[in-house]
Amino acid sequence: MHATLPLLVATDFPALRRHRPDTLQINLGTTCNQSCLHCHVNAGPTRTEQMDRATIEQVLDVLRQGDIRTIDLTGGAPEMNVHFRTLVEQARALGVAVIDRCNLTILEEPGYEEFAGFLAAQQVHIVASLPCYSEDNVDKQRGDGTFGSSIRMLQRLNALGYGDPDGALVLDLVYNPQGPVLPPSQAGLKKDYDHFLGEQFGIRFNQLFTITNMPIQRFGSTLISKGQFHDYMDLLRGAHQDANLAGVMCRSLISVDHLGYLYDCDFNQMLGLPLSQPGKGRRHLSHLLESSLEGNPIKVANHCWGCTAGAGSSCSGALA
């Protein structure tokens, strides 16, 4: 059992129900070339779980139905799945938008040098992790040399056309706080990123997403070890805004693990809280070919306060 799960399951978070899903967020595997302190997946070089080709084919079967218009590829480093290119190419051939949640540094690892060009050719929307514009802060959170590598890869993506305001190649950046605090204003922080990255490195990007750190996996364990878990939960609960409930990502997104099982969100996946339908039990990709999830109750727990605290938080940044 995950270390934080008993602290999170019992909750009085408001009940939620699904809208019609339009996005599959797919965890292609937990293998990663990095081990970031804020990682809620606990990904790293020693993790070996990977989505196999048979499950990739089930994803494509679901996409052929036509209801899902976007796939959001995560990991670990999703590019490290050997079927990554196949999934992207076939999804794009079906007219499905593809988001790649890229840590940037993978793009200059041996064997992955051509991936930037591949992503551009397929018009993949890149959402890249750059948790700060300060070299010291980024390297502290993600490992020595990470900032320099990230800057080089952002410059390479810009050279391919990513980040142009009127172009087709979208490059968004993700900010995570350094510790148990809420993110600052997304709009204000974007101005800081624009100014610093543009002035210092000539980098351009489209949007900045501020995402609240979730008290699960590696970050949750760190909070517990430092005696900060309960204070952080009090902060999230105290900053809750009812208005954010309408925009939480679990209403329109389905999370898929590497085995093809379904969850209401990526955070529930990491806690082992599967999506279920009344009277039907645990759901798999294959069940999406048989029935709709619209109106299905969403499984909530105490970590959900993180999505509604302050300006709100989703995989597309602030909600307000």
C-alpha cells in the first residue's frame, strides 16, 4: 500500500460526476532518465513497467470510435516506450491530437536525438517540465545539469518551429513549486519566464502551466519524512475554491495505466484507486468500446483538495 494512502482515502471532498470523456491520458511506463523530487509517479531509471504493443492496439481501437479527440502521453519519460512512435503516428493518422509530456532532457539522451524532429513532423503538442527559470532551483529539484540540458533542448525545439505564436507547433512549459506551497499567479509567473528565458537564452514558448504538487508518491513520502504532511493538507483544504470544481480535469479526462486499466485521474492511478462503474467493477480500455462513462461517479480522496486549492490545478495549469 502506498505510504500516504491511509491519510488520503477518508475524505469529505465534494462528490463529482463525469462529463463525456474527450481525452485519454496514457501512462506509457514508469521508466525515466530522471528522478525528480516532486515526481508523483515515483518514476526513475530503475523502473521497468512499460505498456506493451497489445495494449497500444487497444488504445488505437478506442481512438477509432471517434469520441476521444486527444491523447496525453505521460510516464516516466513516455518517449522511452518502444511503441511511442507507432502510437503517435497512428493516432495522428486518425486525426487525434497528441500531447507529449516531455522532460526535455530525454531528447539529448543517446538513441533519442531524433525525437525532437519526429515530434515536430507529427505536430505533437509538447508540454515540457521546467519547474523554475533558475538554474540552481531546477538542478536541485531534478538533478545536476538538468537546467543546461533543458535550455539546449528548448532552443532546438524553437529552431524546429516550436513556440511561434502563430505557428502550428505548440510548446508549453510546466512550473511546480519547490516545496509544500501553492503555485504563484500563473499569468504573473509567465511574464517572468518570458522575460528571463527570452532575454537570457532567446527561448520562446506558448503557455506556462502552474501545477500544484500532490501529496502522493515521492513528494508525499518527503512530506511525511519531514513532518509536513498534515500542514500541507491543511493548506490545500483551507485554500479550496468551490468555483474550481466545474473545471477539474477528471470530469473530461480518463487516465490509463500501462496495463490498460482506467482511473479517474493520474493521481488516482498512482494511489491505486481505480475507476469503477456501479454494478460493473473495475474498468479496462476494452470496456470503453462497450459503454459510456458519462455521468459516472468520480472516486475522490483528500488529495483532490490539491486540484481545487487557490487558482486550481490541472494538467493544463490553473483553472481560474
